[in-house]
Amino acid sequence: MTTLYFLYSKKKDIYYVGETHNLGLRLFQHNKHTFSKGFTKAADDWEVVLTFQHSSRTTVLKLERFIKKMKSKVFIQKLIQNPELIDKLILDKKL
């Protein structure tokens, strides 16, 4: 299983969307700035606000790309409030 995850930083009031096979490790890496040139280096208080698991990594990667292309905090908040929309996205967008 692959996990699509949504992180939130209270300090910066920003969201991040990513994909992983090991969420605990990935969250630790984001908060410890393992990815020194990455987007998440902006904060050190990332917390998981939503996860979505799927058997297809390809589907999760396409979904991640689609969400990031939207460049919309409101869209991400809508997905967090209504996680069932993620399944609808996969079907509607044929991800």
C-alpha cells in the first residue's frame, strides 16, 4: 500500500501533500529538514491531517500531482473536510 498524506504547519499556516510507503519516517524527515531544498523546510511543526491509502502507487502519484497542480489551499481544505472526494477524483479524472 502507498499512502497519500496531507501535512499542515500551524506556524506557517500552510499545507503539504506527499506520497510514501512509511508515513512515520517521512513525517520525521520533514520535521527534521532532511530534504534541505524541499518545500517543507519552511516549518518544523508538520502534523498529519489526512491520509489516503491505495494499492496503486501510480494512482497515488497521479493524484498527488493533480492536487499540487491545483495550487489551492481551499481545495486541499475541502479534501481534508470531505475525504470521500478523493475516491471521486480518482474515478472522475481516471487516475
